[in-house]
Amino acid sequence: MRVLITGGAGSIGSRLAANLVGSGAEVFSFDVAASPIVPSREFGQVVTRLGSVQDSDAVDLAFATAKPD
């Protein structure tokens, strides 16, 4: 399963990302800041794309990259 989480660096989003990774999902995070809580991209667990949901081009790119189910 491929999942895109907006707000993935926040308290709820980061915990959701960690739980989804634990269940075997391929997780993509989209937020204005990187999270110190979410397992990092270096470990191949969460792909993080930085950007604002107010930027439609950034949102389109996040969806094009993640291709969530």
C-alpha cells in the first residue's frame, strides 16, 4: 500500500507514518518541515517532500511522486 500523508511532520502525522511503516506500507510525507519523529528517508522508510499545501504545484508534485493507492 502506498500512502501520502499531508502534515506528516506533525504530532499526529508522524505517529501515523510510523504506524503505517510498521504495517508494511510505503509512506510519503508532505509538510512544510521535516520531522525528527518520523523514520528518516535514509532508512528507506518514509519519503519526505517539503512544501506547503497552499502551493498547488507542490501538492501536484507530491501526488505525482507518491502515487498513493
